[in-house]
Amino acid sequence: MSPRVLLFTGKGGVGKTTAAAATATLAARRGLKTLVVSTDTAHSLADALAAEPGEIAPGLHLHQVDTQRSMERHWGELRDYARGLLAELGLDEVTSEEITVLPGAEEVIALLELREHARAGTWDVIVVDCAPTAETLRLLALPEALDWHMSRLMPLGRRIMRLASPFVRGVARVSAPGEEVMSAGERLHRGLMEVRGLLTGDRASVRLVLTPESVVLAEARRTLTSLNLYGYRVDAVVANRVFPPGGADEWRAQWVAAQSRLLAEAEESFAPLPVHVVPYLPAEPVGEAALAAVGEALYGAADPFGPPSVRRPLRLSADELALDLPGADRADVDLARKGDELIVTAGPYRRILALPVALARREISGAVLRDGVLRVRFTSGDEPGTTPNPDDRGTRSAAT
């Protein structure tokens, strides 16, 4: 069986690293062989656990990505080609090396290594401390976006390179990418699609971490909508740094009242997801023992390592596509159809969905966003004139 994969994200500074480390510590203490990793370049996970990478407690392993070594293994050919091409254009070796360090490479490598750890069959639970929400959303959207481009451009690119290589070498006097470079790009593409399959599968889910503050709560709501748009399941919310009730101090009483109101708002916004509360602690929880106590307080009697109880955000039937978009506003949701693709926009985020053959042959008969679910209905298969125009770019608002 594949491991249970738990991803933690949230606005910067809300304590997502603490929540991830506490969850991993709890898993190990419950007898589950646990790996905790980070896609956050800040690398604060090791600081929270007060440990170096390796086995830091019985059954608990901390992994930190070795970017340089993994870069060579995953896309060495691509980088070597780019570096050589820049050198041919007259740039010195140091400058070429700096330019070919890909933005976001460390986060992408962390995803590829996560796939390898999941396939190894060693772990019962893998906990991932993700980057803050904006970076996490871009990262999780990357595999599908890359798939869209690669599936269209790579076959064309191979044909062009076969025809143009002699011209490029003879006239432009620079090296054209060879078969090994094209193959490296395809391997990267396949690897990221396997990561997406892992993270959208039945053994993976995301947990949103927030503090009871208005700005943080608003961002968490948008993040929930966006994660669902991209097909990732959110199965719980963690409310961190919550003041316990009591005390006669007026300043603290005001904080307790404000947080109580926002917690009630959070429970309403994220229902039916559970909202796990972590009290504001007298000291920062650092080290395995302190984090274990946080984990116990965080989940109580709940089982945080069982299969996610929430359904897949995207569901297809014979005549309908349903996509959960909790918290989405009708004014922010748009729908466009182009050939066999459905383009769904929710706020600033967009997803291109390749329709299955059974639906791609039909026209859209209606779309509605109600109770946090976007439902796109298609004409039944036996109706005449149901083949869509491949150049159809008509946009339909889901606010019907």
C-alpha cells in the first residue's frame, strides 16, 4: 500500500512547520514509520525539530533535499546543454552556471524526491512541510500546466529539431539539443505527472494552517478554493496560536473574544472539514518531545492518519462534470470551451481540463455554481449536432 501523504501549507508565519513537525512526531509515536520533508527553501523544519537529517527519533526520519546532487540526477542533461549553449555564445563559465540555476528548482526537486520516497515502500506516513500558500499553489499547479505544454510541444519539437539541427549548427553556429536533452525533458515531465497522481490520489490530502486573524482567514478561504480547483483534497484545518479562555487581563480578554468570533467564522467557512485547535503555548515548541505534546493537543482522539474522508474535488459522470469550489464567488468563476478542453477560472487561478472522449464530443448545455459545487452539464449523446466546434472560444459564466 502507498504511504499516507499529508501536506501542510498556510500563510507565512502561521506555524505550518510546527503543525507538520508535530503531526510527523505523533505518527512516529503511534508506531508508524514516518518521513518528514520540506519543499520550503527556508529549511526551518530542521530547526523546529532541533535535529539534523536522518533518524531523529524511533520511526521518525527527517529528510532535507540536496539540491546540487538532485539537479544533476533529475535534469543534468538539460542544464549541461543550456550551460554549453551559453558558453558558445560567449558567456564565461561562472555566469553560465548562475543563469542555468532554474527558479523554483529546489521545490520541484523536493516533489520529485517525494515521488521516489513514496515508491520505495519504506514509509507508512510522509509529512510534507510546504512553502507558504502562494508558492505552494504555483508548485502544485506546475505538473498539470507542464503536461499541457509538453503534450503539444514535445512531439513538434522533436520533428523541428530533426529538420533544423543542420541549419542551427551550420548557420547559427551553436549546438542544437540532441536526443538526450529531449529525453531528459520528457523524463522530467513524466516524473512531475507521477507526483501529481500521488498527491491527488486516495492516500494524500492537504491541511491548511491558519491563525484566527481576519487577513489570514480570508487567504485560507481562497487557498481552499484554489486547491480544489487543481484537484487537491483538503481534509482538515489547523487553527494555531489560540488563546485559552480565562484570565482577568483586559488585553487578553479582547484577544480571546476576537479569536472566538473568528474561530466560529472559520468553522462555518470550512464546514464540514474539522478545525483542529492548537492553544497559544507559553514557549516555542522546539524538539521532538515538545512537538509530540503539540501533536497530542492538536488531534486529541481523532485519527489524523486514516484515509481522507473528503471526496475527490473533480467528478465525472455520463453527462456532467462536477468540481468542488468551496467559498468561490459566482462573479469570480468563468468557464470557457475550446475543442476538447474546458478552461475553468476561479479568481486569479485557471485550470485547463482535458475532457474525456465521451464528453468532448458533446456541447455544454448549462453550467451552475451552487453550494460550492460547479456543475457543467453536457447534451446527451443521442442528440443531433452535439459535436463541438474545435475553434469554439465562447465563455460562459458559471453564475447562472
